Amino acid sequence: MKVLVLNGSPKGKYSVTLQTVLFWEKKFPEHKFQVLHVGQRIRSFEKDFSAAAEAITAADLIIFSYPVYTFIAPSQLHRFIELLKASGLDLAGKFATQITTSKHFYDVTAHKFIQENCQDLEMKYIKGLSADMDDLLTESGRKEAQEFFKYVCWCMERDLYETLPPQAAAAARLPVTPVDLREEGKKGDVVIVTDCAKDDKQLSAMINRFRAVLQHKSRVVNISQYPFHGGCLGCFHCADSGKCVYKDGFDDFLRSQIQSADAIVYAFTIKDHSMGAVFKMYDDRQFCNGHRAVTAGKPVGYLVSGNYPAEANLQMIIEGRSEVGGNFLAGVACDEIDPDAEIDRLAARLDYAISHKYIQPRNFYGIGGMKIFRDLIWVMRGMMKADHRFYKQHGLYDFPHKKKGTILKMYLVGALMSSSRLKAKMGNKMYEGMLAPYRKVLDKY
């Protein structure tokens, strides 16, 4: 079998994820492996896609190999998928799977992104392997990797693959009613970050209406016009200083022109089940802030052109981004159903959040994500010094073993509950004791 590995890591042969592929190559010599460093060589593939097209056409199995960067694949692999779709290659019936390494921070959304795009191309997608960065260094991790590749081969022999329920057809994008923009008397600073193309009249109309009905001052930053030198390299040059290895000034621009605003609104047209490769580069380059929620407390909103109601994975990414960042999600206005009303509601909620400094407690997406970061930064504090200082300063090292009082209480409750005689004697007193602190609060009001 010919196996083509699309290595999406910008580190090329130095990719941690790629080492598992090399492990497979040694364990399964009966198969021929070929690696294309599409992440590292994305600029060359933009100029000439023919070598990639030839390798993809010849392969029996395509493996997407990459580290998880900000909820999805690195921007370089994201861009490669755009090129792959634009190439017009007929990939119907070709098998595909993926392997990622991460600390399992939203690896589910990264995997779903690859799966959805494979299925757009009518490929036979086999559920991928999400590995910890250190798994290959352990006996159990090596066994899991080996068993996974055996499973992929078994699926191919039996023509077994994942299927997605058919998506509802996108409704026609409804027109947006224009409103005159007047900034007189408005206060504050809302930045609208977009990659809106000159010919994207629909998204432009959505942005214009939003700015007109918003009660705060606003400005537009079009990131498609920013002179990026490239996508995040994962080099950790910024780990201590916060300065990016690129000399294009993006880190300073991000902090002074975007993160300084009272609120941030993102405006985009859905491309390949995501915000598009330009936005992905923008997101990845924000790693100059490390794993620090530097905009916590600021509301965010989204203006989305496209069939957003059908994009469940994209919905999870948008909510997860807000939750982990500690940002109140004022809403997502799309143009599938009554865009005027959707945009007006988003503007109203954003105005309220800014004026009242409104935030909401994090849900599972935010709490779970931050606990992964908490443990990661604690282990890596010797290298991620800026993150470590931030986590200490903001009390994010909320390890459960520090809650000694609660732990002792649970031992006492456990002892009581293990005795049927004591339980019968106490009756409802245990429940009353549990509610006593809450009743003290209620008695004050």
C-alpha cells in the first residue's frame, strides 16, 4: 500500500507528530510511506501544486499529520487544504485519516475540521488518532499507535469508513438593509477584525449595518491587508519575551490596535468549514501571547456570512474560543435568517456588555480548557516563563490538592454515608447541613 503523509507542521522533519509516522514506517515495512512537508513548504506549493497533486493521486491512503494549533490545524495545513480543493483533483473513494499531537486542548475540533474537508472531497475518512506529545515515549503510547495503524488497514480491507449525516442545503444569503453610519456622539472603541475581500459585498454590507446600529464607536482592521511574513512556526521564541521571531511587527500591532479595544468583533465568510486560512494565520500568530487570556473580560461578537447553522464544529470553536479567553460572547449574527434582526441584536447585546462591563462565568468549554493549560504551564513553567508569571498573578493554579478543608469535609461526609446506622439517625440533617451556608446567604437579602 502507498501511504502519503501530508505533514502540516511548520517544523518539517523536526515535527514531534511526524515521529509517530516514522515509527509506523519501521513497524510496517510492507507499506511504502512518502512524506510531503506541506506545512514547511506551503509557499512553494502555492506557486506549483503539481508535485503534491501527483503524490496524492498515486497514494492509496492519505494521512494528515500535524500538531493542533488554536482549535484546528496550523494555518499552513489549512492553506494546503484550500489549494487541494482548488486543484480540482478527483479524490472520491480515496482513503484518508489523521494523526495529531497535542495536550488534547480542543483536539476534537481539529479532527472534525479535517474530517469535514475530507468528506467534502468524497474521500473515505477513517477516524484519526489524537496522541499526547509524549505518547510515543511510552510503551502504552507505542502500542496505541501500532494498534491504530492496524485498525486503519483493517478498515481499508473491509471498505469501512466514517459517514456524516447529510447537511441541510444552505439557504440563499438574505440581503442586508443598509443604514447610514454616524459616529457623532458615540463613545468607546470597538474593533472589527475581518478578512473581507473587495468583491465580498454581502459581508461588507453586514459590517456596515453593524457599525451603523452600534451605539459605540467602531473601526475596521482588515487582516488580509496585513504584511504577514508567515504563519506561526511553533518555535517558542516568544515564550519568555512575548516577541515573535518574525520581524513583521504583528505582535505589537495585535496589542496596540486590536487587544486595546473595548470589544472585538470578527467578521468573515465561511470557507472550508472555518474562518479561512488568513484568519487561521492571524489566530496562530496570537501565540505571541502564549497561553494567557490577555483579553479576559472583554466582550466579543461575530458577523458570519454563510450556512453557519449547519456548521456545528465551527460553532463549538467560536464558543470555545470565547469561553477559554474569558470573553462574553455577545452573539453570532449570520445572513441565513433575517440578517437585519440578527445584526441589530448582536449590536444591542454588545452595547450592553460594554456599558455594564458584563461577563458570564465560564462553562465546560472554558473551565476544561483552562485546566488543561493550568497543568501544562505548571509543568513547563521553566520555559513558559511569561505564562507562568501570568498564571501565578491571576490565581490560575487552582489545583484541587490545595483545597484541604474541602477534602477533609468530604472524608467526614464519606464516613457518615458509609454507616447505615448513622444515616438512619441523621435523617435529613445531613442535607440541612449542606444547605446551611446557602441559607446564610439568602438570609442576608
